[in-house]
Amino acid sequence: MSKTDPGNYFEDFRLGQVLRHATPRTVTVGDVALYNALYGPRFALTSSDEFARACGLPGSLADPLLAFHMVFGKTVPDISLNAVANLGYAEGLFLKAIYPGDTLTATSEVIGLKENSNRKTGVVYVRTTGVNQTGEPVLRYVRWVMVRKRDEAAEIAEQATPTLAGAVAASDLVLPQGLDFSRYDFALAGAPHAFEDYAVGEKIDHVDGMAIEEAEHQMATRLYQNTAKVHFNQHERAKDPSGRRLVYGGVVISTAKALSFNGLQNAGQILAINGGRHVNPYFAGGTVFAWSEVLDKADLGPGVGALRLRLVAAKDRPCTDFPDKDDAGAYPPELILDFDYWAAVPKKKG
Amino acid sequence: MSKTDPGNYFEDFRLGQVLRHATPRTVTVGDVALYNALYGPRFALTSSDEFARACGLPGSLADPLLAFHMVFGKTVPDISLNAVANLGYAEGLFLKAIYPGDTLTATSEVIGLKENSNRKTGVVYVRTTGVNQTGEPVLRYVRWVMVRKRDEAAEIAEQATPTLAGAVAASDLVLPQGLDFSRYDFALAGAPHAFEDYAVGEKIDHVDGMAIEEAEHQMATRLYQNTAKVHFNQHERAKDPSGRRLVYGGVVISTAKALSFNGLQNAGQILAINGGRHVNPYFAGGTVFAWSEVLDKADLGPGVGALRLRLVAAKDRPCTDFPDKDDAGAYPPELILDFDYWAAVPKKKG
Amino acid sequence: MSKTDPGNYFEDFRLGQVLRHATPRTVTVGDVALYNALYGPRFALTSSDEFARACGLPGSLADPLLAFHMVFGKTVPDISLNAVANLGYAEGLFLKAIYPGDTLTATSEVIGLKENSNRKTGVVYVRTTGVNQTGEPVLRYVRWVMVRKRDEAAEIAEQATPTLAGAVAASDLVLPQGLDFSRYDFALAGAPHAFEDYAVGEKIDHVDGMAIEEAEHQMATRLYQNTAKVHFNQHERAKDPSGRRLVYGGVVISTAKALSFNGLQNAGQILAINGGRHVNPYFAGGTVFAWSEVLDKADLGPGVGALRLRLVAAKDRPCTDFPDKDDAGAYPPELILDFDYWAAVPKKKG
């Protein structure tokens, strides 16, 4: 038997199958420093131990997206080594805050299988759960991905397409334990905008643009122990029409999220991922721009609300005029991300 | 009201105005590791916990320049988002050593305003103070920067040009608390050269050359949460005559300082910044060389002295013959930095 | 006397000479995070505190290669600043595991000197020992390097070529203190392959390919405080026929070692370096591939064995067919590393 892992092909998956992923990973302040150096986030709760403590937390939070990328990375060898495309995310929920010192492991359950009519590929839906060192789930999300078949003739026993929620219900959102915005310092965080200041339908251009270099996306993706060939193997990518290594979509998400500080200074803490699609490939060297739209608002209790936000990223295309998909739902080639999430926001002071 | 921050224009500043900057930041060993990876410093006090403890400190120091860059970064959104050029630094003084775990915040006071005769721009002088988590000032410096006016016709009420010291007085220098060079191990630090071995007027070629890549200066600058567009937005920079992203001047300072190890092995600890100018732009890919001149010496008490050093950096130009400005004070295009500072140096053993 | 260090020339070395190297260095979780970001290793013992604790260790190990690179870096200013080529390694033994917080220093003893017949260069053999903060040796290895003479006419007093072992004896291998594989979780580590599953002579293609960018090898090499000009000084390298900065060989070793996870998932822990040669130069941008061969096996007691492995790396050349030197021992230009080491591997469960 070969000891190198060929990954799973579409016909290897079974509905209800549970995959326990390899490579447990302890998050450290070193990982957090790299996250900061690679994307440039400025949200105060993840930047300052003192600020976080004033908000009832034991110290500054690791960005939930860092945990997401690390958990995602663990699933790659089992789920998407033979993937053609990562199609989307849904029902993502952050259940417990991550701090340096926490160790992450992950499992996935196959919740959907749908062979394509060409019989060469099929779509695999998995619900992945990230767990910490005490066994508590810290995040959960669904993703679906198009995977090659090893053998076109292989019969697929049982197929099903799961019904996925369009968005996580506000009542399901979980705040980091202890979070208390009563002493939130808006000026120190960078802007006075509170929950009440945002209106559904409001659009915000995040103005700034950020180029990403080959070395940067590779370092990020290695940090997450995501080994998908398309990000690293230039020798093989030279045969692709693009001739380029593809940037891991999570790098685009984290870059756009960091850019969103300019306008969403107090909405840094992601609570849920309602959906997300990488609508066009992004290659290193392009400048990433982003804009956001407020899709919904929810009151989460004393001092805190949540904004449902749509984060759209473009390459080499400033977003002053909010470039968007057309009426038929088609995305222009300069758009690269359409990401829908809930974030916690402090309310105005009593 | 737009929620994205347009930054201040020249007519927005007032003499005596105090700006409290956003984004508190906890320094970690992760930041220190990145500082090491990005510049390659070898000074023993910032490299080894054991060496630092033998010198009376609780552990290895974070480089004072790391604190400087982080504090500088906080001021960018308020001071220099609409800057044409960063003109200079003066009266920089490090008041308290920084260790991993410390949290930095910053405020600036406007101490000078001078409109240019074209009425399109003006020079803003600010005195910035970095403060730690217990409210103690850790560093203080003046910088001045040329800022655009939003409206050429705007009247500037009160103007003044501050008188700045040519150098920090040796009597104002503050050593890291506990620092005691009586057990300083010169051989382990890399060279026998002590305070007594340096002569005023002595010039030292640091020999080594170091290229800086786009990914490296971007990672450094993001780490400092410095968001100035010129460093990241390639799409916009493509319209500049250079067509290039500009490297943050602090990256040049830290690179040249790391190169200065070769000749100044025991003068790693910066105590004050007397002045500094980025005399020509530096773009990624160029190889940085540096040389130093001893401008002054000061006895700081038992076992320790200070050298006032001038650090000159060049691009793609070895410094064997100490390239310098001409008699009229004009810098040749290959020079990129003229930086004047005080550093602590151990004296010879009893 | 010039204060910049010219390094030692061949005639400066003496048999039996002991060099105490500069720049003590405390290893931190920041260094570990960079190691992960730069190479992408996935071995569980160095990835997860929890996994390491379940194996009897106090927390996740720093990769022995990280300690090796840091110790190697310290020797460069004294041994190889005037080197023409790094010729090889032998008799490398890891004596004590390294954890974040440990501080490394190094000394070298000159154990061989052999002038070349052209009288322009000679080969220096040194045995280098890395020591931790309590004075315990943590690793020891021999390397030999071709060094220029300052003066061709200089006479070399005493010469000798040391006899070096072809491999470290299995009986000399030292396991990390406390290591106990009785609770080793093969599935979590990524594969079921145990000591018993590997056969002498078995070859494994590690499949994946990894490109390394200029920024990446520079950051790695600076992190190790290795200042060899060839890695950083593009201005000088432009005069070389290649026109390129040379990548530090240790970057190739760590990259190939990380790639070896695919097939050697449970053989991550290096115990000894039997030998190693950088058989061709590697420049940034090339895609690194690797394959391994099992050279020997040794029983190390209850639950644990050691594999002697040969790790061969190639550039821009997949290793499906195990590219190798020819019968005359000549390496094709696409091969860049031939590295021989012992690694610990858990045995099958009772």
C-alpha cells in the first residue's frame, strides 16, 4: 500500500460518514502576530489584551477567522484534495472564543452528495466542527465542494442535497463568554459608530486597497496547514491556463475583513458565516478592495447588537460605486468574494 | 455621515489640539519573532532572555524601534492619511523599556502649523507620546509632515513653527530600568568594542547588504497597523511616476539598524532619536547598505556610556567610502536615510 | 582596528581551536509560528501541545531543525563568512528537546584542516555544539566548508582530515525526555503507518510540490540570524553568473522535511543527521519536490523505533520515479539535496 495519501474521490464518500481530521494545532501569539502581519487588522478586541479585559474577556481574542482557517485547513486532505472547486459556505457559527493556548481539532460529517450529470464529478456537502482541547465545539460550518471521481463508471449509492439555511438565525448567535460592552471605548477602538448608527440597506466603501504577494498567501496558507496543491505547486500550476498559483480564498476573506475596519471599526467580531462564495479566482499581485452592505440587524441584549453584513471584495477595482453582480446574478470578473456574516457591535452608551 | 475615515486635512488641525489615537496594541513574542525575521537584528539584549537577565533586566527587551513603529502606526489615520511627505523626526526619547505583554496606546499634540506659500499644503508638527498599560509614557517624539488642504481657500487661524532641539541632551537619556552592564559578556554579544573604544568622528562601514522584498515591507507595515495607502495600494501607485509601492521609512531604519551590528555590536539599545530624514524614496528589491559616524559620546554613570550615532543608509551602493550629502547639504539619489540617535554602550570592565 | 568583522580566512584556523560563537537566542512560540508559516509542517508532536502531552512531553516540541538552523546561524560569522561552499554535514545528534523559552548558544571546535592543492582555499571541519540555558548540550554536528585564504602564500602549520562516521549508531540516539508513544493517536497524527510498516529499501514519493519565494527564504534565514551575504545581498549577487541570491540550504532541508509528511506522517521527529549535502544550488521560485528511502531500522525499546531515512529533494521535477544520482555518484542538475537522518517512529499498539 502506498503511504502517500491520494485523498478521497467522490465515490469514496458516504452520506452520514464522519471523518476525523488529522493534525491537532495549538494556537499561539505567534500565529496571531502572523495573522496581523499578513492582513493588517485593527479591531481592538483582537489587538489589545487591555481593551479585551475592559470588555470582560480574559485577554485579546484570536480572530475567529484564524480558527476558521485552521479548521478548514485540517479538512483539506480528507475532503478537497481532489476538488475541482470550493463552491460555498453556509450555516457557519462560532460557538466559543479562541485564545492563544487553545488546541483545535476537527471532524466533518458528510451531509450531502450529488453526482454531476457528466458523471465525472460530484458535489460533496460536509458539516465541519472545530473542537477545543476540552472537547467543546468552537465553530461549525457547512461547505460544499466539487470533487472528481476516480472512476467515471462508479455508481453512487445514496445521494441527497441538504437544505441549508439562508442565514444563521440571530437567536442562535453566541457571544464570546464574558463579553460586556458597557465599558467599550469607542474612541480607542477607532470610531463612534454604534449598533444604532447602522441602517439596513446602508452601503459602505472601505476605500483602502491592499495588494497580496505570493510569499504572503503562501505563508498564510501554510500557517493553516492547508496543503491544497493549487496554492503552492507552481510547477504544476504552470500548466493551468492562468499559469499561476491560486490564492486560498480564506486569504481574500481575511484581507477584505481587515479592510472593512474603515467603516466597520466596531463590528470586528464575527459571530456567524451565513454564506460565502469565491466568485472569481484571485492571483497574487492584484490589489484587493472591498465594500459592505448592512443586510439585517438584531438586538442581542443589553449593550450589544449584531449586524448582518455582506462583504464584497474586488481586485484592481476601487469600490466607490459598490460594484455588484448583475440582475441575473452574474458577477463581473473583477469581483472575487461575496461573503455574508453576522458581527457583534456595541450599542450606544446608556 | 460617511463611516469611512477621510483623515484630517491641514485646515482641520489646531495648535494645542490633542489627538487620542485608536487601536491599542499588545506586543507579543510573536511580534518580536517577526521583527527578527524581517530585519535580522543580532543585538544580544533583544535576542536572549538569559543575556538580558544577566544585565539586570526581567527578560529580553522588545526593540525600542518596534515600539516606535507601533506608536507611529497609530498616528497615521489621524495625522498623515492626507500627507504628501513625512519630513522629519526630532526630540525622540525612549522613557521605559517595552517587554512582550505590554500594551501600547498613543496620543499626539499639535505643536506647530505652517501653511505653505502655495496655500495647497501645510506642515503639521506633532509631539506623539506612546503610553503603556499602566499609563506610563514609554516614548515621545516630534515629527513633522506635509499635509494637503481640503480647501485651498481655507484660512488658517493660528500658525507657529516650534523650536526643536538639534539633539536630545545626554542628561535626559533614560536607561531601561535595572540595566547593569557589570556582567556584560562582550564575546557572547559578538565583539570586544566598548564605550572607550569609539572616538568622536569615527566612521564605520557596516559592509553587509540586505534586499527587502514587497512581501517583507508589507508584512512589517501591517504588523505596525500603519495603513498609509502608499505602502499597500498598488492599483493606485501604478499611477505614480514610480509605479511602485513606497516602502515605509521605518522599515529602512530597522534594516539599517540591524546591519549596524557589524561594527556596533554592543550599541544596539537606542535611547533617543535626535533626528531623522528619509532623504530619498526606497522601493522593494533594492539592496540596503549602511554606515555610521560617531557624533558624540556621553558618560551615563558606572559601567555605561552613550554614543551619539549618525546612521546613513544607501540603496544599491556599498558604503566603503561613506557616501554622504554634498557641501550644500544635497543628498545623492542613492542615499535613503540620515538618522541621528543615542545608543547605550557598556564600558570596559573595571 | 576596524570594528567590522572580516570573518576568519583559512589560515586563521588552528586544529583544536575552540570558537565560542556570539548571539545567544531565546526560542519562542513566535519563532515556531514562523517556522510553520515558512515550511508548512504538519507533524503532530510539534503542532499540538495536547498531542505532545499525551505523549509524555511538557508541550509541543520546537522542531529540532529550528534549533539546528539557529545554532548553524551562530557559526556563520566565525566559520563561513569567507566560505566558497558548504560541503557537508555528519555526526549530527540531537541530545535534548527544545521548547519555547529555551535559550541557545553555540561553540565549535576545529577538528580538521586540509589545504587545497591550488593553495587558494582549504577545507575546515568543525564540530559544533548547541547548548541550552542550563549549560546542557542540545545538539552536536560536524560540518565542513571550503574557505578562502587571505594570503595564498600563508603556510598552514598542522593539517588533518577527520574520520567521520557514515551514520550515527542507533545506540547513540537520544529520545526527547519523557517521550512515550503508548497513547500515540495515529489517526489524529494523520496516518496508520507504524515502525513495523516500513521496510528497508522502501521508497516513498512525497507527491506535493512547494515553491519558495525570495521573501520567504530571507525571512527564514534572518530568523536564524544567519548573515551569509549570498542569501541577502542582491547587489553583489548580480555579479554572480546566476545573478540570484542563493537560498540557505537549511530552507531546502526544512521544506523537503515538511513535504515528507505525506508518507512519513509519524516519522516527524529527527533524532540524528547522519549526513547531508546540498548537491546543486536552489534559487527562489523553483518548486521543491522530495522523495525518501528507508535506509535502516532500529528498535529503540518499548513502543518506539527509529527509521534511518534518506531525503532527496528536487527542483521543478516531480519525484514519482525517484530521481537519483547516477552510478558514478553524479547528481543531475534538478536534484538539490541528499540528506540522511534518523527519525523516531511509534510502533504498532500492543
